[in-house]
Amino acid sequence: MAYLEGKNLVASYGVVPILHECSVEVEKGELAVIVGPNGAGKSTVMRVLLGMLDATSGSVTLDGKDISMLSTQDRISHGLAFVPQTKNVFPSMTVEENLQMGGFIRQDDINKTIEEVYALFPILYDKRKQLAEQLSGGQRQQVAFGRAMMTKPSIMLLDEPTAGVSPIVMDEIFSNILDVRNAGMAVLMVEQNAQQALKIADKGYVLVSGRNEHTGTGKELINNPEVRKKFLGG
Amino acid sequence: MTSESIDIINAFALLTNFVLLPALSYGSQLALGALAVTLVYSVLRFSNFAQADSMAFGTMIVILLSSFMIGKGWTISGIPTALLAVPIAIVGTSIYLLSMDRLVYQHYRKIKAKSITIVMASIGVMFITGGIVRFILSAKAQKFADGERFIFSVREFKTYTGLEQGIALKTSQFLTITIALILVAFVFYFLQKTRTGKAMRAFSDNKELALLSGINPDKVVQITWLLVAVLTTIAGTLYGLDKGFAPQQYHLLLLPIFASVIVGGIGSPVGAIAGAFLISFSEVLLTYAYKKFLIYLLPLSMHPSSLVQLIGTEYKYAISFVILVVVLLIKPTGLFRGKVIVDD
């Protein structure tokens, strides 16, 4: 059984069905990517895994334990962390305060984890007294990652981390994501830039209309002619 | 009388007595009220129309308690008994505000009502609160200050300095300015340095992310109302010690308080305080009669015969209103760029 597993998830917004028996899983030290056209339910999968949206059926298990019934906050204290696509920092707070808020639920000393985040993203140490709203897009994304890492999560969920950034910043963000994975975390991300994301992914899911259309390693999906034609632009 | 010569020292002693000290204390009272409005706006995302009447509510508890304490002889000489009653009144006001939150505002948060809907609800709370105060204390004006009236009086000041023009420092003014300073410092320390204060700011900055970080929204809301209760009760009591208590007069404070918040930049605590002093100094400076001041400064031939009052005191509320309109037209974000609520 995989570390985080969403199995046969069915979900809807009101009466509009979004997910139809959709399944995803990710292991520790593995980067899994969910790609697919707009409205395929990619972000919805994340929301269900996090408990921000209730699934009508299906289950979410973490390390073999069923967490389907837990609230978002409980899931976070169980090791899940989430970096939303937009509004993923506290803009009028300093970098350091952002990290402190990330570790809000922890009762133990969080300073060591803050040091670890600074070690991973050295620029944040230099900017620690600056307000998050004054940082560049790439730096702000690092704050967002750092904030999510403050709970010492075992799995990170990222919702379109490269949306709306320049290609250079995109490379920077992808390399940050690989750093996070190499640190032993499980990473599951939803991505619009399918081609680049699948290149670095260990595993990929192509979602269409809330169903698993294709599943495989990143390389397999890139080399799959049907996936190439339909989703990667030839 | 040395009025043949120009007398700058006496002119400014006069201004200190009739403009500087009153405006500083009135500004401090407004600042505390404005800070409360800003806190509610930032965390609960609505403009609290019930603020001024809540100040009357807090003051009402102080009046009831202090008259009881005076009856029992539980007083300390020199200190207004009202001040001793404030801690208990804060508890009472907290209970009242938290109950109103439970009875009214919580529902609108749950159904994710638009900010304007909650504003309308707060107008309802305003009428109820004002009604309760009038029901219990009547609508009549009353004074509840006891103890020493002055830190130093005009006569003491004159004997000490030998100046013709005296300055009096009223106990209420002294208390207002010092207590407001301490309280504002406390609120800023709380918001900037403590874990709970930072959680409040985080919640105000990005609610969704605050929830994802494990910040408990109910606790943030409760702490906010507690802070508001402290500010509200103290602001109301200080205003009442200074100017006496009348429900209608308190109700009308809503305009200068809102003007302060908007002039300063809504949602910005520093702005609320700056705005409060801007409003208070404008009110006092524009309604003061400068005749005597000019007599001190000008040669005899130029002495004014009129009062040289720019605006009659009965129009003082219009001043807040005009400043409010001008700011909204020219710089709607205020002096310190505040944040504007966008319904999601």
C-alpha cells in the first residue's frame, strides 16, 4: 500500500459531479504529478485529499490509516502539508513570521525547523525581516514552501506551483520541488505545464473529466503517443 | 494687563489649555475606539456600527458599579472610583460582546454572508445596545467623575509660573493620555510579538491559509472581541470622565470614530491612531474662538472684535463628515494604505 492513497474518489460541488472514481497514490521520496485539461478535477483531488471537500465515496489513507473522516487541521497534524496555488503566504507578515505561522500547531521548539528551511532556501534567511508581499514571485513561492514545511510534513501537496511565473522562475521552482522530494518527502503536485512537470516526475496521472485516463511513470507518459497528441501538444 | 505688547508665551499657554490638552485627550479617546473598529474590520471583516454604543454600554457598567462602590465607601482618595470599576466592567462588556457574536454575527459567518450584510446586522446590534443603555440608565446626561478634579489647576499653575494665562491639567485628561498610551503600546506589542497576536494578523491576512496552518478561527474571533471589549470599555470610561455621560452623545461618536479609521486607512492600526488625532485636532482647532489668542499676539490696533471662531461647536460633527468625504474623494485608501475587503 502506498504512503498516501486516494482510492476511487467521488466528489461534487453541489450537484455538479467533478470526480468519478478517481485514484492517486504517492510514496515517500517520490514526486507524483497530476496533469490534465482545465476542469478535469485536478485541484479537486487535492481538496478531497486534504479534507477541504468531502468525498461522497472512496477513501483516503495515509501510511495505511484511513484519514477520510479527519478535518483538514487534523490531517495537517498527521503530516500532510499543502501549498495553495494563489494566496499561499501571509503578505503583510515577515518571512520569519510566515514560517512561525506555518509551525503554529507544533508544541515543540520550531526554531530548528526554521533553520532547516533557511538552509534549503538561503535567500529567505537574508530576507527574513522583509514582508512577504515585498518579495519576488519565486521568493514568495519559497516562503510558501517553507511555511508548509514547518509542520515537518511527510507529504507535500502543491497546487500548480508554477502558475503565472516566468520560465526561469519555473525552473527554479521545479528544482526546489526536487530538493523537497530528495529530502525524503512525498510530493504530489497538480501542474499546468504538463511537459516540464512530467519530465521531472516519478509518476504521473492524466485526469480527464474526473477520471484516470492514463497512469504511468513520467517518462512513459511523455513517450505515450496518445498522451503526447492530446495533452502535450504533439 | 500687558495687552499693549505682544505676548507669545501667554498666547501659547492659552492654546495649550484650550486646544492642545483637550484635543490630545479627545484624540486618545477616539484612537481607542478607532483601534477597536479596525480590529473588528481586519479580523471579522465588517465595519462595526455598534462600536460607539458598545462604548456607552461599557461606561454604563462602570457608572453602575462605581456608584455602588461609592455607596459602600470602597474608594481610594484622589483616584476616580470609575477607574477601579473598569476591570469588572471589561469582563461585563466582554460577556456582552461575545454573546452578541454568538447570537448575531456567528450565524452570518457560518453562511459566509457578504460583508455588507454583517454591517447591516451590526446596525441592528447598535440599536439594541443603545436601547439597553437608555433602558437601564435613562437617556439623561450624567457625571460620574469623583476624586481630585485637577492634577494642577489654573491658579496653581499661575502662582508657580507667574504667567497671566493659566494652564490646568484635568485628572481626566492626564488619565486619558497616559492610559491610552499604555493601552496602545500593549495592543501593538500583543499584535506584533505574541503568538496569539501573530495568529490574529495571519487570520486577517489570509484566512484560508491560517486555517491550513492550524490556527483556530473561533479562538481568533474570541480574542478579538476580548481586545475590543478592553478598548471599548476604557475608551468609553475615559470619554465619560472627561465630558460626562449621555447615551446620545456616545452614539454620535460613531462618526468621528469611523472618520478616524477611514482617514488613517481602514484596517491599519497605526492609521486608526493617526486618523483619530487628525480628527480631534481638526475639530478642536476649527471650533476654538481665537479672539483672546490674537489679542495676545497682535498689537492693540489690530485686536479682533469678533470671537474669531471658524465654525460653531454645534457643527463639530460636520467636520468629521467633511474630512471623511474629502479623504474618500482624494485618497480612499487613507493616510496609511489600509486594506479593502473583497467578498470571496
